[in-house]
Amino acid sequence: MSDKQGKVVSVAEHQAAHAAHDTAHEIRIYLTIFGALILLTLATVGVAYMALPHAASIVIALLIAFAKVFLIASFFMHLMHEGRLINWSLAVCVFALLIFVLFVMPDLGVHPAEQAARLSIEDAEKAFHEAIANGGPVAGAEAHH
């Protein structure tokens, strides 16, 4: 066997060179996927700090999580190179998961009682911080002398 320069090389040398190239290629792929997972994690944290409606932030976080699961399962768990039975089984599981998520979606909206409780807590915290900032006693608290 000869290489690109016409030099004769043994089959073992050719296989070793090919294996080294494959290893370097795989390492690049794994590092790229790792970088993508880091970026997706940062995106999840960023969405948590955005002033989005509750349901929208949960849907976005779930989509990001789905992308992360896909990358991990496809590349790190090597499911991309598996047979049809494994992939169909995985597809059925993902479909069932999506059905379960769709059943939960109506509960992601803000219920009136939950909204009222959240607003009363926010109003109480605001009044507390204003009272402390003004140096006066907190409303509803008795002064002890």
C-alpha cells in the first residue's frame, strides 16, 4: 500500500494513521458538542433572568432542554449510530413525553389565585423595603421600647 506521496506503507501503519485521524475528528466533535451544551446552559440561565411570562419561559427552557438531551443522546450515548429498533423505541418514548408535556401545558398559565398571592407578597415586600428605607417602623409591627 502507498500513501499520498507514493511512499510504501504497511497496512498497520495506514490503519494507525487513519485511527489517529478518526480520534482527532471525534475529539473535535465532542468538544464542539460540549461547547454547544455550555451555550445552551447559559441560554437557560439567561431565559430565567428575562422578564418573560411564566409560560413562555417554561416553554423556552423545555425547548433548550430538549436540544441538550438530543445532543447528549445522539453523540455521547452514540444513539445516532444505533439500529432501527433502538431509534424507534426512543422515538416512541419521546412522543409519549411530548404528550405528557402537552397535558401539563394548560397548567403553566397563571391562575387568578396564584396571581393574587404573588401580588400580595410583592406588595408586602415593597412596603417592608420602603419602611426600612424611610427609617420608620414596619407597618403592622408593634414598636417595642
